[in-house]
Amino acid sequence: MTTMTRFLRTEQTMAFPHGRLIGSRDGVNYVLAPDGWDHLAGPRPRHATPVSREDAEDWCEREGWDLNLLDEVPVTTA
């Protein structure tokens, strides 16, 4: 069974003027970082807003990230 990835964007900050991209799969959140997806400990950021896959692709293009990273959000294993 394949699980669907949901994407969210954090609020804008001085360090991240377009926010940061979060991928959520099976209730586990990951933030896109220079070395790939990093696990986010604890709950998702309070003001993160859901975005569509298309919006996540636009974010990647604007930030200069490889679009293939959107398909590489880690899968939680039991």
C-alpha cells in the first residue's frame, strides 16, 4: 500500500522568506533541508499551512530545489 505525502509550508521568517517546506507521511513530519529530508521532532509547526503538490513544486522551483525531492519524503517503517 502506498501512502500519500501531504505538503505544508511554514511561516515566512527573515532566514526563510518563503517559509520552509514540510512533507508529512503517515503522521510523521520532515522538513526539506540542504541534505534532504530531516525528521521534525515533536508536533508540526503551529502555523504551517497545507499546500498542494503543485504549490510544493512551485516552492521548489522558486527556491532552486530539485522537484524529484518531493517524491523522496521518507516512508515510515514499522
